[in-house]
Amino acid sequence: MSKRIVLAYSGGLDTSVAVRWLIEELDAEVVAVAVDVGQGPGESWDAVRDRALAAGAVDAVVIDARVEMAEQYCVPAIRANGLYEGKYPLVSALSRPVIVRHLVDQARHFGAGSVAHGCTGKGNDQVRFEVGVRCLAPDLEVLAPARVWGLSREECVELAGKWEIPISVTKERLYSIDENLWGKAIECGAIEDPWADAPEDAYTLTRVSTNDAITTTIGFEAGVPVTLDGRKLAIAELIAEVGRLAGSTGFGRLDIVENRRVGIKSREIYECPGALAILKAHSDLEDLTLERDLHHEKARLEPRWAELVYDGMWFSPLKAAIDAFIDESQANVTGEVRLRFEPPGVCRVEGRRSDVSLYDYGLATYDAADTFRHEDSEGFVAIWGLGVATWAARQGNVE
Ligand code: ARG
């Protein structure tokens, strides 16, 4: 009996060639699984499914995981203020564990002993796929055809032609793009020279289409965005709507050099208007509602959380433990943040409020409403500085 393989399928060139390659090289039965994480494939999902079948897949499944992506992956990222190296909101890193979950489910469903992905050996996504599968299903074999075949992009196009796989290589030819609800990653082509400015045509989600500033208020409950200008919205819609709005003012572009897990520095362009606006608002609300020590400790853990997620450790015990800390920290992150978007590309927090705010007007004010007991500070400051004052006094005696 031939081997059955469940392949993570995007509909693009590499994974389409991978379908046929696995059949030819391993005499396998290939089931293609496409997961909708909000990428907007630029064509119908039916067309994606048909292409997998045309390439020779015995079955092709499309799974709508948009709500799951929003609720179970974007929400934890918001609560963790998830930014890798302090900048990148983990767009691709968040979607890979979603895909892995479904890949493993489908492998079980179809009784397959192997799963496969189309990543090359140079990126992070192979790490996320493989480490993810090993966490959820250590018994499954993981295959990475694109790491084995050693084909250039041109050779892939040629093979697709020879195998009569209908490929529409349009924009893809210029850039390698990965998109989901949380934003878009753009690599390759003209961007590979880190000194060269990114061409304007690389951007699609952050083109300025208004000259007017836009003000909008995001309401949070326990660290989760739930309302937009007072309207209750499901999280997937809220993310999309903030993204559209922020993107129309040109906000949300990143142009960075980042450290991949495999040791390569890479120049990356991202468009994450919704993600960056929501993260800005969430983190600002924490400034208002988190007790100082909790806030500082959380800030120390956040880079570690982002690193784990970036490095493919979504299902690791350390990540789970940090998540538990973060969950506990979010109970009072409830309130509203007003953002102002000023074209082109500026977003700032205009105001914030919360019923559980720790900002106490009486304590903060310098006017007549002051409730702070100034006399208490004298003893506090004397004892706070006692150690260093003692040290300083001794310095004079030591020559
Ligand atoms: N550098 C980003 C990351 O590692 C983006 C990866 C984009 N993936 C892709 N297959 N184009 O998360």
C-alpha cells in the first residue's frame, strides 16, 4: 500500500509542485489541507482545492480557521503585547501552530502516518511546523520536500508547466508573501537589499486613502478587545475593522532586519495596521490598570513569550506557564483607549479610561484637591536612600 501524506497546502507554486513531487518520488497518496487563517487567497478557495486535485492530490480539504486564529492565537498575542525583538507582531509565527493543529487532525482523520510542508531550509516556518507537529503528535513523520529537491523558483515554474499544474504566478513572482488576520509579511525580490528602500508596490494594506485624521475608541475586557466606538464586535471582525481603518491612514508598516531562528539575518517588510494599533492600545491600558510590580514582571516575561512563539515553541510547557501568568495579570485590564490616526502613518494614544484605573486624581494632582500626605515622604525618602548615603559618607574616609 502506498504511503499516505497530509500536506499543508497554500495553493501557491511550491506546495502545488510538492503535491506532485511527493507522488512521483515517494509513490504516495497526498491529501492537501489548506487552512484559512484570513489570508484572502486572492482567488476562491474552490480554485485552491481544484489546483491541489489537478496536481494529483487524492483529496483536498479547506478549513476555515479564522475565528480560531483570532480567539486562540491573536488574543493571547494581544494580552502578551507580543512583539518579537520589540517590533514584529509575530504574524507568520501565530498562524503556523493553527495550521499544525489542523494538519495533525487531518492526518488522524485520513489515517496518514506522515505530514508535509512546503518550507525551505532557510526560514522559521519549517521550525514552527516541525516542532509543532512533534509536540502534538510525536509519532507522525514530517516531510519537507522543498528542503530536499533543491529547485530554484524558475525550475519549480518549469516543473509545474511540465506536470500541467495550473499556476497563476503573479505578484508572487516579485515577493514571497505570507498573510493572515494579524497582518502580512513580505520577503524576497527588491527587499533583499537592506539599503534599498522598499518599493511602494510591496504595500497593499497600508496605502493612504484619506487625508483626514481618524479617531477611534477600542474597549477592552480583561485584556481582550471587545468594542470599537462602543459597538460590540467579534474579535475577528474587530481586528479586521481596526486594520482597514488604520491601514487607510498609512499606519502599520514595518521595515526591519530580524534574526531568524536558523541564524540568518533577514530584511523584512510587514504590514500590520490592525495588530500594531490594537497592541498600542492594549499596552497603554495596562499602564493605567496594572499594579507596578506586576506590570514590571510582566514586561520582563513578554520578550521571552514572543521569542518562544517566534521560535516555534507555541505548544511548549514554558510558553504554557508564561500564558498562565499572563492570564492572571489581565483580570483588570478593562477599559477604553482612544486612538488617533494621522495620515500618513502616525498613530497615537489620545486618551484612556477605566473603572478599575489605578490612576488616583487626588494622589496625582498638584492643585487643591491633593490628598497625598506630603509629610510621609520625608521618612520614606530618608530610609530609601539610607544605604547609599552611608556608603557615600564612607568614601570620604578611604584614601
Ligand atoms: N520572517 C517572518 C517570520 O519568520 C515572516 C515569515 C514569512 N513566511 C513566508 N513563508 N514568507 O515570522
